[in-house]
Amino acid sequence: MRSTSKLPSGNKEPAQGRPTFLDMYRSGRQASVKASEVGVSYGRIADDLPDPEAVVQLLQDNGITMVRLYDADPEVLSALANTGIKVIVMMPNEEVAAAAENPSYALQWLQCNVSDYYPDTLINGVAIGNEVFELKQPDLNRKLVNAMTNVHAALVQLGLADDIKVSTPIAFTAFRNTFPPSDSRFQDDIAQSVMKPMLQFLRRTGSYLSVNPYPFFAYADNPKDIPLDYALGYNKTGVVDQNTGLRYHSLLDAMMDATFYAMENLTGHINTMQSGGTNGGDTKWSESGWPSNGQIKPGKKSMPDGGSLLEASDGFQPATVANAQAYNNYVINRVLSGKTGTPYRPNADMDIYIFALFNENQKGQGPDDVEQYFGLFCPDMEKVYEFDFRGGAGSDVHQP
């Protein structure tokens, strides 16, 4: 099913608080320090997926407490009502310009796609597009922060801004010079024009930067220099950032710290937004995963500094069930263990979404494309491999 959200029409009064999961969520958030959580990205570019009610039951049966959507589909949002599952909805890329240019469009979109379902459906975030920079549309890039600003202003008007935050997921290609992590910067064409005002907006509104780190694609770009175990989560020897002396045993740690350093190198401030603070930290890792099958096709995500993707003819196949199980269990168990800090940010939170919930048979460039095999589950709701969102599956977690 393709991206679906209701187009703006009509008006609706601001949502009023009701004694539902929202009240428990608010009281729990105020009563204790926030713990990191691991969720899933629920993509639906497929023609053989189970209906949303069955999917929601699957989420509950497996202890999955957060889900990121790529639209605001009414059937999905209704199925998620009164479950306590935290939900991020997405304004599709093709609607970002309209939200940037017309504040009333942003308001009506929220009325149709958020406040019609909230608080019964525990929506806690609105993503403005997904990897917009990958579209290579400079004019749209310049409108992105304005769209975020208009959506946040509409949330304020609806009385929802304290509980629902606005962000936009960016691909890791938004960075350059990512190793050593301390040298990391945002790409020149977006640094001053987009990212600096975006970081100011996120700090002002108590929100977070959303980043999609994929050690899989980094490893596929450069398998001769990146050890597989380093990409999968733990390399005993590790690599050292010669600028800082910090040692990295995990490529995901290096990518996360590259994000933190890029933020600081742009703004000139250490800890641009309070890491691990009351606003949930300064980042959410909105997609990360490892495919269990398939080949990498031309034009796929890669590291920002280039690299040559190897094909099956080179005898190179990183997309295996064993590798996918190792990486995704590493991520899940690391969050559940509470060992979420990085060498540079040892106290950082680590809210992260595993990509993806299902294998999706209409993604990519054919049935052998890795894009179709990122799922934790097959469309028949059988696990592709063993994992446990309650803990207990996979290998030990090492402290960064």
C-alpha cells in the first residue's frame, strides 16, 4: 500500500484531554527519567501485507512500543488507538512545499491526520517528509524548515505542542568527513542554509534531530577497510579518532558521534541540545537496519564521502540472515541494556527505530533488491530470524 494521509479539508476544534493512555504517558514521563526505547519503522510498499489490525496485534505480541509510519493512514491510526504504542506520523515529501507556503494547510493537515486520532492514538511526533535532501531539489530544501515551523505553530494552536514534536529524518549522506567522527560536518549546500536554522528550531521547540544511520551501506561501500564485526556492532580492537583519542568498537557509535560533532561544528556550541535531557536528548535514530537477502542496486544509499558498491559478481554478499540477525539484535539488546552512550556522549539516550517491520515486495528495483529484505517479519507474520524486544535474544552487549 502506498503512502496515504488525509488531505486537508474543513476545520476542527483543538483536541481536548481525555483520561486515556495519554494521561499515563504524561504522568510516567514526569515521574521518572526517560529511558531509551527501540521501535520499528512500519513501511507498506507491498501488496501482500496483513491488515493493520493484525499488524497492531503483532506489535503488541512482540512487545514493540514505538512505531514510525511513512504516512498518516486512517486505517493504521485507528488500529493503533488505545494500545499505548507511541506513533510518529509523516507528512509525505510531496506535501512539504504546501505546508511551507501556507500555514493554514499545515493546520488542516494536522486536524485531518493527527487531532482526529489523538490522544486515543498516542501520536508523539510528526515527521516532515523523509530524507528530503535525497530528492536533490534545492528549492524544496530551502522550504523544509519553514514547513516544520508552520506545523509546530499549528500544534501550538491545537494545544498539542508539548506532547507532539516536529522533526524531519535525514539520510547519513547529509554529512561529510564522517571519519574520524570529530571531523564530521554537514554538506556545504545545506549547512548554513538549512541545517543551522533547523537546529535552532529544534532547540527552540524542544525537539530532536532525526537521522537514518545505516552501517550496512557504509560497510557495503568499503568492505576492504571496514571489518564486518565493526559494522555489525562490536570489534574488539576498534579504531581510534586521532583527534580525540576516543576508541570506537562499533560503526554505529562512530556514525552517531559523527552526527553530534557535525551539530557542534556547525553551531560552535558543545552539546547543542542537552543530550539525555528532559526533552529526550538531541537525536532520534529514525531508521537503522540490515537486510537479510538481496543485492545492492545502483543509486542506493551510501556513505557521504562516496565509495564503490560491490556487486554479487565480486563474490560479496553482506545481506544475509546471519548478519541481519546479528546487527538488529545488537541494536535491540543495546537499548534494552541501557548501554546507549557513545564514546563522545557516554550519557546519551538512544531512541532508535529498526527498519523495517516487514519485507516489502514492491520496493527497489526487482525481487533481488536488498530494499525488499529489511524486514523483521515476512508478510505472513513469521519472523525472518529470532529477536526479542523484551530482551533475551542475540549476543552480549559491550559498553562503548
